[in-house]
Amino acid sequence: MTHRDMIVIGGGPAGAATAIRAARLGINVTVFEKGDHGRDKVCGDGLTPRAVGALNDLEIELQEAHQIQGLRMIAGSKTRELDWPETSRFPAHGAVWPRRQLDAALMDAAATAGAELIYNTEVLPDVDADGRCIGVTTPDGKWTADLVVLAAGAQGKAARILGAERDPNEPFGLAIRTYAETPRHADRHIEACLTLQDENGVAVPGYGWLFPAGDGTVNIGCGALSTMKGFKSLNLNKLCDAYRDQMRDSWSLGPYLERPRAWRLPMSAQKRHGPGWVAVGDAAGLVNPMNGEGIDYGLETGMLIADLFNKDPVTATEQYDQLVAERFDSFLRTGRRFSFLIGHQAILRNGLRLAVGTDTIARITLQVMGNLIDSDTPGAAGRIMTVADKLLGIADPLLRRTRAAA
Ligand SMILES: Cc1cc2nc3c(=O)[nH]c(=O)nc-3n(C[C@H](O)[C@H](O)[C@H](O)COP(=O)(O)OP(=O)(O)OC[C@H]3O[C@@H](n4cnc5c(N)ncnc54)[C@H](O)[C@@H]3O)c2cc1C
């Protein structure tokens, strides 16, 4: 039987970051990826300053990525263009980097660091009679490992085996995207339209985006939270078409370059660790409900588990769960509560008007939504987040009880 210190299931940003850091620390690590090298992932391709910071930590060169200076928010007739906030913790710029290239660059870095990468191979966790994950089952037989890292993205078969499915009581998102040519491909601001409506005129909690990629194209798409009324019958293709029609003139958009494709945004997991395993990135339900961002969380949690395993393989899984909780749980919990709040039509409509009402408030909105609050110097955004956490905590039972019927 083949044995490794660490086996990673999935070669997206979370799995690659785990492997890069682990291999650089001298850990014997293999990544199994069911797709090809350079496989695509349905995504907006947007990297916040927080994500750029994580890529810097991994020493990934970003010359090929299109650098982004800030965000343009549109709510009804109001538009506000803001630069990313200056913090001591994160760089002051973001980026747009199509996932084929970003993910290939990460996997190449993992290979350079010494990780073994096995493509076109789907594997599943192997759990013994005591419930310990002891390795993976590959098409060619079983491999064992001291630690299995589930980095398989939005929960599916592998998560079910480990009991790491999403929590059915928590919200999740669905989003769709494609590409189109535009003369504005080199814009330095990404754009988010916060006032999306479905074909019945129901306000959609989510946003439509245009993320210029700097290569002649823009990534166009939209996403919605499961807390909205009529979510189950929401037609994302129609939503995307309507949004494209709305934006066609201002961006001189060409036809879709590929069929729009949709995928899930997991925002919870029933478990993210257990004996012999941890989940990272989307597999751990780590998507920011306020903006749909997940790449950063995958990179950060991948690096974290590699560091902890290197320090002490015995305590790594427990430690990981605790540190992820400290770093992200309160923010993500507030985000999930917020998504129940904006699932209410009237609150969504009025809240949006408020969120972009003045430059100062829009700046705070940007910092809060992007999880760009520096814990050392939290400022107004930090104070607002603390208050929001408390108030949403109190309102949470009511918001859930009165949630829109799907
Ligand atoms: C439409 C849309 C737009 C988005 N826009 C953004 C954005 O602009 N910015 C942002 O930060 N986030 C965005 N997200 C979220 C982001 O795409 C994810 O959070 C991110 O890809 C998570 O990375 P990951 O490595 O955890 O999972 P993934 O990127 O999904 O990678 C998981 C990998 O595991 C492989 N795999 C799965 N099962 C197995 C198995 N059994 N064996 C072997 N391999 C397996 C898959 O092939 C895949 O390559 C968006 C999501 C959607 C749906």
C-alpha cells in the first residue's frame, strides 16, 4: 500500500495552497485532482486585497493577473466608485485572474515545491471501522496517509462520506458566469450591481458583476442567496441575460464567449475536521456570504493546515478547527445572518439605498463586505461589524422564522 504524510483531495486554490505550503515544509504530499491540469472552475475570477495578500504569502507571482484598484457599486440610479481601503494588513489592490490560469499557476507552484500531483483521478476518503479517515480509495487501490485534506470544493460525495455536508438550516448561494469581449477590459475597477431583480420583479439578494480581465474580455455573472423568496424557481440564465442586457451599452459587450455556467457557493459545513482529516476552502463551507468570495478562504485555510501539521501532526486537526473558528467563524456567522436579513424584500431595498447612500457609508460597506477589517486598527468598519454582530445575533431567531418561503 502506498503511504504519504498528507493526501489532498482536489487541486483548486485550497488544495494547491495546502500542497505548496506542505511541500515547502518538507511534508510528503500528494494531490489528487479529478480534472486536467489547467481545468476551469465556474467563478468570477475576482481577487480581493485579502486574496492578493494570501497569494503574496504563498509567493505566487501576479504579473499575469489584471490589477484592480477598487470597486464600483451600483444600486438603482446611484453609482459609487471606490478604491480598496488602505490597511496595514492587506495590499491596497486586488486582481482579476481567470481561474484556468490562477489554478494552473498554483498547481505549478505546488509541483515546483515538490508535491506529487495526480490529475484525472477521482478519489474518495477511506474511513476505518473506528471512524478514522486513514487515506483514500483511488481507481487503482487504496493509499494511506497521516492526514487527508478534503479540498474538493462545494460538498459532494467525498464530503458525505466524512459527514461534512452543508448545514441544511444555513443559507448558501448559487451563481452563474460567462465571458464577453469589451473595450473596457482593462478597467481598473470591478463593478457590482446590487439591485438585481428576477423576471417577476422580485429583488434578488446578491449582485451582478462585471470583472474586467485585462485580456480583451470581462467576466460577467450574477449570484443569489438561498434566503430569497422564490429561490428554488430562480432562473439564473434569465437573470444573467437580463443583467447582460442592462449592461450591454455601458460596457459595449460582445456576445457571450461561452455558455453561462452556474455552480454552488457553500456557506456552511456540518463538520470541518475529524480523526485523520480536515476540510479546507469550499469543502469547509468557507464562502463569504456578503460577497461570494471563497478563493481567499481556501488559500488561507490550506496554508494553515499545512503549518499546523508540520508543527504537530497529532494536534493539527483540533487546532485547525479552533484557529479557523477564531479567524473566520464570527465574521461568516454575521454574514449568514445578514443574508437572512436581506432575504426580506423591504429590508433589502431600503438597506441598499443606505449602503451606497454616502461615500463614507459605501467605504464602510466595501470594507465590511470584503472582510478587509484590520483587527489591529478596526476603525469605523470594525465598530459597525461588532454592533452588527450583536444586533443580528439578537434578531437571528426572528429573521429565520420569518424567512421567505422558497
Ligand atoms: C459563479 C461563481 C462566481 C464566483 N466568483 C468568485 C470570485 O470572484 N472570487 C472568489 O474569491 N470566489 C468566487 N467564487 C467562489 C470560488 O469559486 C470558490 O470559493 C473557490 O473555487 C474555492 O476553492 P476550492 O479550492 O475550495 O474549491 P474548487 O476551486 O472547487 O476546487 C475543488 C477541486 O477539487 C476537485 N475534486 C472534487 N472532488 C474530487 C475528488 N473526489 N477527487 C479528486 N478531485 C476532486 C475538483 O475537480 C476541483 O478542481 C465564485 C463561485 C461561483 C460559483
